[in-house]
Amino acid sequence: MQGEFRISDFGFRIWYVNPQSTIRNPQCVLGMTLVELLVVLGIIGVIIGISVPGLAGYAMRLRLKTATRQAAGLIFLARSTAISTHEDHAVVIDPDAREIRVVAVGSGEALEQHLRLPASVTVELQVGGQPATESQFVFRSTGSLTGRSVSVVLTDRERQQAITVIGATGAVSVQ
């Protein structure tokens, strides 16, 4: 089969001309018109427009989960460091700076690992379900806390997650 490709005068349509065709109009359309292309782009735009709000909500949930996991990891690190060095370590929460860091109580030296929370995430320390008067809690060298059980509550707009540390054992759990 021998044929040739032709482009219309305006460049909107491409034809494949088959000289052996028995059809009255031997031009077989292989391309698409500009209107067809705009319709497809419009459909893609509608699909993207519908999915963007869902993706924004997903990003917010992911940001909160990631911040919670990082904070829990830092709290685990504080407990492990207190046990391994036989020295009390405090987890210091600065809600204004949205920062969590670990400090050796005896020397006052901060570990180089710290967590800076995203701008939309807030943090609050609670004891017994009420806001704590202090902005820190201390792990003893045994791994337990010096006081009662505490919760570190992270909030991103209307969603929140809590990290609970049991006072007697120092066990850390994410809820």
C-alpha cells in the first residue's frame, strides 16, 4: 500500500491519502481537529479541578502524621539516651517556636537532633488531659518519667494526634 501524508492549509488536520481506496473520498483522517483537542483538554481540566481539593486534604493529613512520627521518634530518642547515658534527659517543647528538642538535665546541653514543626502544626503538652504548666517532661536514667503521664498533642487545623508517654514505664505510644 502506497500513500502519502498531507497537512491541511491551516495545519489543523492531517490526512493519509490512500490512492487505492475505492471510497469516493479517499482521504482517511489520522489526526484530530483543534476542537477535539480542546474538548480533551477541557475534560482533563475538569478532572484536575475535582481532584485538587482532595489532594490538599491528603497533604494536610500527611503533614500531621509525619510531624507526629518525627516527634515520637525524638521522644523515643530522649528516653533511649537517658537510659544509655545514665543521665536524666528532658524533652523541651516550645509552642511559640513550634520546636521540640532534647536537653541533658545535668549539663543543660541540647542534643543536635531537634524537630521544627511545619507552620500549620501547633504543639501542646498536656498532663491528665489539661494543659501542662511546664513546657517539658524529664526521662530518668531508668527510662521512666519524673512525674505523671503526659501527652504531646499536635494539631493541624481541625485534626489532631497525640503522643502519650506513661509516667511509670516511660512507654511511648501514638494515638
